[in-house]
Amino acid sequence: MRLPCPFCGPRDLAEFACRGEVGPDRPDPAAPDAQARFVDYLHDRTNPAGRAREYWRHAAGCRRWLVVERDTKTHEVFAVRLAQGGGS
């Protein structure tokens, strides 16, 4: 699979590191049920088969965080854009 980095052009997948799906938002630590929300936030992911948005870092290139929209079954890439806030 090749990813089209907006800064470096098309590159082999070996240059990238995947962080996982985009979202959900980080829970409020002051919420009364904060512990349960953080457990869900850390461990309960949808892991969809099909179209998904994921964070990828171009580790062996420009080192920027990207949001990649792709099909997890076919690996077809639909869009790649810069992640706001660095993706961390």
C-alpha cells in the first residue's frame, strides 16, 4: 500500500506509523463517571470493516501527523490531509 503524503508525495506504507482511528474525544477528567469513560475511551474502539478515518504519522519522512480516510478491507485511500493539532 502507498500513501500520498501531502508534503512528500506518494510513499510506501513502511514509512508510516498508524496511531488508530480518529476520535472519540477525550473524556472530561472532572466528570462523575470519569473512570468508566476513560476505560471506554482507551479500550472500546469500533474497528470498522470498510471506510474509516485514521491517524498516521510519516515517521520516515516529514514526520507530520496525517488523517487518512481509507477502506480497511481494500486499502483504497480516499483522502489524506494534515491532522490539526499534530494528531497526538
